Amino acid sequence: MKKFNFFNKISTKIAMSFSLTFVLTLLVLNIIIYISITTHINTLEQSLVVARKEVIVEEVNNIIFKSSTLGEKEISNIINKVRSHRDQIYVNLKFPKKTYQSFEKITLPYTIDIDQVGEYHFIKLKRNRFFYLNTIIKAPSGENIYIQLISDLKASDSLIDALTSTMLLIDLVGFIISIVTGVIFAKKTLKPINSISDTAELINLHNLNKRIEASNHDDEIGKLIKVINDMMERLERSFENQTKFISDASHELRTPLSIINGYVDLLSQWGIDNKELTKEALSSIKEEVFNMTDLMEKLLFIAREENTRYKLNLTNVDIPNLLKRVYKEFKMIDKKHTYLIHNISEFHGFIDEKLILQAIRALIENSIKYTPKNKQITISCEKKKSYFEIKVSDKGIGIPKKHIPKLFNRFYRVDEARTKDTGGNGLGLSIVKSIVDMHNGHIFIDSEVNKGTTITLKLPI
Ligand SMILES: Nc1ncnc2c1ncn2[C@@H]1O[C@H](COP(=O)(O)OP(=O)(O)OP(=O)(O)O)[C@@H](O)[C@H]1O
Ligand SMILES: [Mg+2]
């Protein structure tokens, strides 16, 4: 069997799409978590800086508003106050004649427009993030004191970094796990498909009896296996029927052919001078040729009906009128029986006239064959609500009950000996049945030995 490229396998495709979906979902989720946590941390840091700014502004105000000048003493008092806060928030101060920088890594701009006061500015120094907030206080003496608060975001950033790498690790592990489980799951699910193709490969005309091992899962694949097995069952049966049909048909043809062959031998042996013999041979050959033509016609009908799903030519037909025609026809050609037709008022049926006529004739021909001389054959029809019935009944020899279910099988005859002289092939009723089936109708046989037979065709209007 053809081995598939790894990427062409359905299992790979399923596993891939499964894990891609999983990882994408995980990634989106992580991005949302990342954004909300960083926003939250930044806001937290900012509010800490603002709180510190308020404390420092208050402390500075306390010092400068006690005296009217901003002298050395006040300045060093302010610096001492600022120094006493020891944490991640640095404070830089700028007095008219002095600066104090607790954060000396970089000189940040103090120049601030009054509008800018209170705005945050982010800076990045060697992968380390800071943000700063500038503010300004006017001393009573009129001088400006610039205050700059700088918050080191190292701690929060390392928290965010740790979070990011943990999330990436989870994504990676999730991706691997989803691929592995995806492959296992897809393989397990698709395993029956391999067994389907393995079995299908083994099936050919000589072992149509192979079946795919039934899956015990009630799912799509289980259904597929059942459908394929049912199809194989039908194929096998139809193939058997076909074979039986061919062997039966050739068997049927063998008898008339050997009779013809016998007479031809006889004629060539005794010569055509023997008038008596020639007459007998020719008449027998003619009869056999007639039988063979009849058989060929029936076989052709069956083959056509089987191969091409016979196309019905449905028309609105006056059923009683049709029966009257058949009645007249048989009354004329068969003088051995008495015919009766029930008086019926007009109604129409939507049928293929040619086929229904063929079916009625086949039924009457049976009645003729299996009804002793001078007995009655009756034809009738009746309209019911959504269907109508056509009945052909006779007062003939009847059919034993046990044979009735098999009468629609091809080549089935009740009694070989009995039909030898009446010359049937056992195809008539099977053809009638398929004609009725084509019309979505039903056929019923009611018969009693030595009393007679009634065959009813029930057809939808
Ligand atoms: N009206 C009937 N009375 C008694 N037996 C019947 C009647 N109709 C059918 N049968 C029995 O059913 C068998 C099958 O009938 P069917 O019409 O299929 O075949 P056939 O008449 O033997 O041959 P064919 O119709 O192919 O010439 C007949 O051989 C006969 O034994
Ligand atoms: Mg018949």
C-alpha cells in the first residue's frame, strides 16, 4: 500500500491543527495576562511615586514656610529630610544655587513647564527601566525649588520578566504536550480507517465475502464501516445472483438447443426425403425457436431493468378500458377457457401502460397454463382511496402454500414435471413483481390447490 508523506497524513493534520489551536489560545491568553499585569504594576508604581511626592512636598513646605528666606540651613534641612527615605524611589533637588542628586546615574532635565508638572516620563538605562516625575515649589522668597522623583522599576520588571519566561515555558510545554496528545488521539481515532483500506485492498471478485472488522464505537467511523460492510453484503449477493442467473439462463437455453440439435442430427441421418419426419422435426424446431425467442425476450427485459434502472413512461390510463382490451384479446386467442370480466366503472391510473399490460398478460398466460379446459378465468379491477387493484383469478390447479413465497424468484417453478409440458421458464412472475415494484406497488398471491389462484396487483393511483 502507498505510504503517505508525514505531512500528508490526516493524523498529522489533525494533530497539527489541534496543537496550533491550543497554543494560539494559550498565547492570546498569555498576552492578555501580560498586558493586564504590566499595566497594573505600572499604575501601582506610579501611585507610589505620587504618594511620595506628596509627602516630600509637604515636608519641604513645612521647612520653607517657617522662615522667609531659603538659606543654607533650610536647604540642608530639606536634603536631610529627603535622605531619610531610603528605598527604590530616588529624589533629586535643585535649588537656585545648589543641587542634590540621590540618583546620579544620569542627569535628568529639571526644566519643567508648569503644564508638565505631574507628568510621568519613562527612561531606560542599560535594560533597566525608570520613570520620573518632576515637580516645582515656589519659596516665599520667590525662588524655585525643583524636585525630581525617580522610581527604579527593576523589581517589578524582574517580576514581569519572570512571568514572561514562565508563560513562554508553559506555552512550549503546552505545545509539545498538545502535539503528542494530538498525534496519539488522531492515530487512535483513524486506526479503523487503516483497517478499512487494508480490507478493501484484499477484496476482489474472488473474495467478496471479506468484511471490515466492526468497530465497537458508535461514531462516524463505526457508521462508515457498517455502510461499507452492508454495501459489500449487497455486492456479494448481487454478484451471486448474477452468477446464478447466468447459469440458470444458459441451462434454460441448453434444453431447446439440444432438442434442435437432435432433430438436425435426425434429419441429416434419415434425409429430408422422409416427409413425415421432416414435418415433425421442422415443427418441433419451430416450437423450440419460439420458446427460445420468448426466453431471450424475458432475459433481455430483466437485464435492461437491472442495468439501467428502466425508465418508466407514466401516463394517465383508463384502467377498466385496458382490462377490456386484454379480455377481448384473450377471448379471441384462447378458446379453451371461459373468460369473465367484472363490470367496472371508469377510473384512471398513472402507470406505464406497456409494462402493466405485459404484467397482466403474464398473469393470464399462467392462468391459461395452469387451468384445466373449459374452466373460468376472471379479470377485474377496483379503485380504492389512494390505490387501485387489478385481479386475475382462475379455477385452476392452484399452488401449494409452501411454494408461494418463492414464486418471485427467477427460474422458480412449482413442479418441474408439471411445467415441462406447459413449457414455462419460471421468469413470468419475477418479471411481474419487478414491474409492480417499479410502480411502487405490491403483489399478492392467494391460492388453494385444486380450487384456483387469484393474483392481485395493488398499485398507487
Ligand atoms: N395461476 C397459476 N396457477 C397455478 N400455478 C401457477 C399459477 N401462476 C404461476 N404458477 C406457478 O408458479 C410458477 C412460476 O410462474 P412463472 O410465471 O414465474 O413461471 P412459468 O409460468 O413457469 O414460466 P414463464 O412465465 O417464464 O413462461 C409456475 O411454474 C407455476 O408452477
Ligand atoms: Mg408464467
